[in-house]
Amino acid sequence: MDNSSPSLLRLRLAAMLAIGFCASIPIARSTDSAPLMENDLMPVPAQLRFSPGRLRVTETFAVAVGGHDDARLQAAISRALRRWEARTALKLDRVAVASAASATLVIDSREAGHSIPSIDEDESYTLDITASKATLRAPNVVGVLRGLETLLQLLNRDADGFFLPVVSIHDRPRFAWRGLMIDVARHWQPIDVIKRNLDGMALVKLNVLHLHLTDDQGFRIESRTHPELQSSGSDGHYFTQDQIRDIIAYAQARGIRVVPEFDLPGHATSWVVSHPELASLPGPYAIERHWGVFNPVLDPTNEALYRLLDDFLGEMAQLFPDACIHIGGDENNGVQWNASPRIQAFIREHGLKDNAGLHAWFNRRLSAILARHGKTLIGWDEVLHPDLPQPAIIHSWRGPESLAAAARQGYRGILSNGYYIDLIHPASEHYLNDPLPATTTLTIEEQRRVLGGEATMWSEWVTPATIDSRIWPRTAAIAERLWSPREVCDVNDMYRRLAVVSVRLEEVGLDGERQHGFMVRHLAGEQAAAEDVKALLTLADIIEPVKDYRRGGLQPGVVQSDPLTNLADCARPDSAAARSFAESVNRFLFQPGQLDRVQAAKIVQQLEIWNAAGRKVAGRPAGTAPALNETASVAQALAEISVVGQDAMQALLSGHAPDGRWVIQCRAQLHRATEPGPAAVEFPIVPSLELLVAAAAEQDQRSSLAPEAWRQHLRAIAFPPAPPTS
Ligand code: ACM
């Protein structure tokens, strides 16, 4: 989150790419020679065995509840059948039938599960589908909820209609804490955003919604003991307590915990708007409108602060039933504490050594307040300090080292480093980021303290109109990392299934795809002709927003109130079009034997489409839609780099290597395209184009090199190591 020093995170993310060996998916397959179902499930279950046969799903499909029954279970059955109805256009009986004998699906659980979703919940289930019946068994209703999501994902169709494959599944999560954090402070995210994301979470078996409720830019929760906090700190955008109860009930119905975060003592500007006397330096203070790390920090030496925190946290402890309260604790830059002689004197008088000692002292006070209200403290990894009282949970964001350090020191921990979805990295990186990689040096006991992880959706650059496409579908890949066995890590297979789950996420109301279309039409302007919109869609699909926190540097004037409706907001992370192009290029260049003419045709056609779209968007008078100004130069760049690709293909297909000057020009052109301008977007196809250029230039060597040597030769030329920076 630190705009000024994103390099740390970038280094971490690069290191993650190096995460090592990855075995193939342990899915047991029948030895029968009949074609079996392809596993589309996400997350992949712990054990899965398909067998030949299909259970037909028709309008006679009926559900019976065998064991424990309750309102949560009935509501889940009703929701599940409703989703199937929408998918199949069949009219299904949404109420459970009495007799297991006449039912197609029998659900059998022993008990309700915890009334407040908890980390100790047993989420396991078994699902047995034969050609005549499906049976879902679980120790409690939460296991049934997880199993129902699997069942919903198994529905498939063939020429005879809808069916469930014959399958036997034994499933349980690898990690108990599988979360999504949504920052509602930077850009307000109202209740419908939260609810549809809870549905998405349930679909991929995530079980913790972490709401980042307060930050410099907003105080987003109603306090009844201190209403001045939200009335001065929120611009009127906050959750009322009734809305929070609604969210908690919605989450509970789906077996999801809701953990609130109140960021303390830094990131606290919105607190001190109404309470300047609690800041470390005199105010006045106003809600922060920019992004970054700011100076206002609460004054831990002021006893009035603890009285307010006791009131407020006591009130929140009542409102949020979860066992944990997150107190933030990150990124106190120390500026105000250093500038206050009184605070520095306090540090000396109490033998606290330095600011870190004072922070630890503050956390001890907070921990005692939370304990009095029956809550466990969780904080970002800056709170890890020898003085931190147990029990506490360390939320690792700066690197996996803090997770390991916490575990070694006896603290439980969760990982978010590597799951920062706001950094716009591809799903593959997040997917290979394991809280407990095979190379871990933690003992078994220490490993048990690693509870899981959370995807983090910081909201500097998202509004309710773009947040879904930033969270999904990549978070489904993270959900799989946290649920499925470690060995399930085949990236290609993950992407294949991610495309399927992405459509299913729409079924529960997640809007990424629709919002994308809307944003592009909006950018094109209401007078745009259909082919102009289509060209802009083509462009938007082949660019990505810049990664890490580069957008702030490229668009420095943007503040909280600016509409995020530019080209970068139309673009989405992890472009599927770019991935598909990369796959074609790889097959074309690296398949042993002759060049693959089918792939060649695909590549040539794709480059022509991009070139035409680029020229069309670039050539359109921007006056009709001023936001198109910055788009035009991006479109022009697309047209130009497409030509580079076209020339390279022509050289390859004709068998005539181009001269050195052409290569230099192409590389320069591609290099320019990697330097994002004010539009703050990048072209993920550039690496594929670099490969094509290298292949065109080096083609005379192909016949003399073994396939792997050819691949390495091209990669070495296309991606030379960066010169050392002194
Ligand atoms: C954080 O990103 N500052 C927790």
C-alpha cells in the first residue's frame, strides 16, 4: 500500500515466480476406457474420482434432507436450485421432499455447525454421485454448503440434456483461513458490492470476509457511542449497524466469517477529523483525498485515546460476532511521533527504546481492551514484536518472512503477501504463492500456526463499477491455493478451469464482464457507431492496467473524487486475449518439426484484427468523447506493434530472415510500447511479439538446434538480462 516504496512488493512478487517444483494434479481417474468428465471444479477437491455414467437432471430432480435440518440448510438448498434453474431453464422443486427414497439428491449432515462461523469449523464433506442418486454427507451444515457449491459446479450438459457425472469426492480445506479483504475506505463500496462478493466467495469456498473499515480516506462504520467519527470522517458513506448485521447474516448463511478492521494507530486521518486532540500533533485535520502513506497517527500517550477505543471497540465487539478484530497497525511512518518532544519523552521515561517500542506498548493496551471484550487481536505484520501478548494473529503483507517469524515465535499467522490483487498481477503468480511451500523450513508444529491467507482488494483504483473485474476471477485461483492440496498447481489447468468459473461467477451476480462492456461503451461515447465500440473493446481486451502502484505516478493528479472511467479502468488484469496469443505463439514457434501453419493463420489473423482496431480507434476524432484523447495514442501503439508482429510472421513464413536494421527498429518499437504513458496501461502481448521478432531474425539457426535449445536461444535473445544497476 505504500505508494512511495512499491519496490519491496515488486521484489517479493518477482521472487514468487521462482517458487519451485510443482507436481501434477492428484486426481484419481477411473481405469475404465469410457471418456470421463474433465474436471472443471475450482477449487479442486482433496480427492476426486470420476467413473463412467451420468445422473440426469430433469424437472423431476428432488432433494431430501436426511439428517439434521435447519433454516440455513433449507435456504442454501433453495438458492442452489434457483441457480440451477437459471442455468438450465428447468423448473425445479425448490423445497426439499420428505422421502429420501424418491429424492435425486440426499443431503445428510449431523449438526448445524457453529452459529457464529469460526476458524474451528469442520468444512469437510463427501459427495457420491451414481447414475441414479447423489448423496452429500457432511458433519455439519457448513460442510453441506461447501459440498453444494461443488455439486453446482458439476452440472453439465450433453445432447440429451443436463446431467451430473458419476463421481466420488472426499473433500476438506487445506487451510482454515481463506479470506478476501475489501477496502471500503479509499473508495466506498456499498452493501450490494459486498453481498455479491460474498456470493462469489461462497462459490469458491472462501470463508473470511475482512472489511477494511477505516483509513485516512474514510471512516466507514456507524458508531453509536461516538457518532462524530462517521459523521465527520465519511462524507456520508458508511455502513450503518443495521447494514452490518445484514452483511453478517448474509455471510453466516454462506458459512463465511466477517472480520472488521479498524486501522490503528496510523492510517488514522479519518479518526482525527473529529478528534484532533487524539492525534500526535495538533490539527485541524481533514479527510485525506490522496493515496499513499500519511503522517497523522494517534497519540498512544493520551489516556483519552484508550477511553474512546474502549467505547468504540466494545461497541464493535458487540456488533461483529467474530472472534477476531483486526487493528491494522501498518505503515506508521513515525513522522508525527518523531516531531513530538512529549511523545519522545514518554518513550524514554517508559524505557520503550524507540517508536517500535511505543507501537508495541500501544498494541499491548489494545490487546488488553480487546481481551476484555472477548476478542483476539489480528494485525498487519508491523505488530509482530516480542512484547505482543498472545493470542494474536500476524497478517503478513510485507513478505513471507514475517509469517515464518510469527510461527517460530509462537503466533498464528495468515499470508497476504503475494495475494495483493490490486497490484494487477496475473492469476498464475498468486496461484503459485503458497503459504506453506514444499520448501518450508518450519517444523510441523510451526506449520500448524499458519492458518491460511487472504486476497487483498485495496481500493485506491477501484469503484463499485470496476471492483468485480479486479477481484474476479483471479481470486478464485487464490481460493484454490488455500483450499486444494499443495500439489494442485498446474497453471495451464488452473487457467482452463478459471475460464469456466468466471462464467459461473456471473451466475451469482458478479459483474466484471458486464461492467467491462459498460465502461467501454461509456468511454466510446453515446454517439459511437457499433464498429467503433467493437474496436475499442478489442483494444481494451488486449491491454492491462499498469502493475504494482505505477498508476499513481502516471496519473498523479487523481484524487478520491475523480471518476475512474478511463482506458485503464476499462482494461482488466491478466488479459485472456494476451494469454491465448502467447499460447499460439509458443505452439507456432516451439512445436517440434515444421512450423505449425494452423497457429500461424491464427496469429496472422489476430494481428490483423488488432492492427485494424488500433487504426480505427486512433483515427476517430476524439472531440466527441474527450476521454478518448489518451486512448488514441495507445491505439496507435497497438496498430504499430501489430505491424511488427505481422512483419515478423511474414519473414518466418517466407523463410527469409530480415536484416539487422529491421530487428533494431522492431525492438525499439516494442520497447517504446512497454513504457506506459498517461493512459497507465500496458501491452501484455509485447513478450510474444519479442519472441516472434527474435525467431524471424534467427530462423536460419532453427534447423541446427534441438527444440529445447531453440527455445532457450530465442528466449535469451528476446529477453536479455537487464543490465546491472549500480
Ligand atoms: C498494507 O498494505 N499497508 C497492509
